[in-house]
Amino acid sequence: MGKIKCFRNVECQICHTKGMLQIFFNSSGKIKYARIRHYEGLINGKPKFHYCKQPNEYAEQILNDQNHDHNLNNVDLKLLTISSKNGNRGAGGLAWIGRKPPKLVIVGSNPTPPVSAEPRTLLLSLSKYE
């Protein structure tokens, strides 16, 4: 399975509008396919895109230019999908789960609840001594 690199705000060679360049690589690391994804808006509550195929030479040029610019516009698709699924929650730790962490118990310093034995268990233990 190949790798995908994405760059935002790249001008399309076909329609001359900006979009997200997606470069697909084969297993040996060569560019297999390149396209620009254009956002059209929401249709029936889902995002709609259209794509324009780009020449591999143009993708190679953008890739080289971006490598010299320290990948400022490089977008990691895996991070985008993770953050969108989580709803970009800012709370860390257990706060987002809605749970409280377990209470720390230190023997001798914290009051412990009284020991309550069932009467049946108590009777069985006393019958041993008779």
C-alpha cells in the first residue's frame, strides 16, 4: 500500500482555483497519481468535493517547493480524521469521559467504612467454635 501526501492552498492547473493537492505514491516511493480536491459545500449534510487530475511533473514541483519551505502547508489526513471524530475536545485526562478518578486510600489516615457482615456469615463462623 502506498503513501499519500496532501498540501493545501495549491493552484489547480486545470481550473486555476486553489484546492488541496493529494499526491499518491506507489510502494517504491514514486508518484503514481496526483489530483486537486475542490470543496463544493454541504449537500444533504455531507461535504461534496470535485477532483481535477494533475500532471505528475506539477506534483513533483510542488513537492520539491514544499520541502524547501519546511512543509508549511503539508496536511496529515490521519490527524484530520482523528480530530474531527473527537470533536476537537480540549479537555485532557479523564475529564472528557465524565468519570472521577478513584479516591486515594491511605491506611490509617483516611476513615474507612464500618465492616458489616451478613448475619448468616456471622452465624456460620460462630458455629465452628461450639
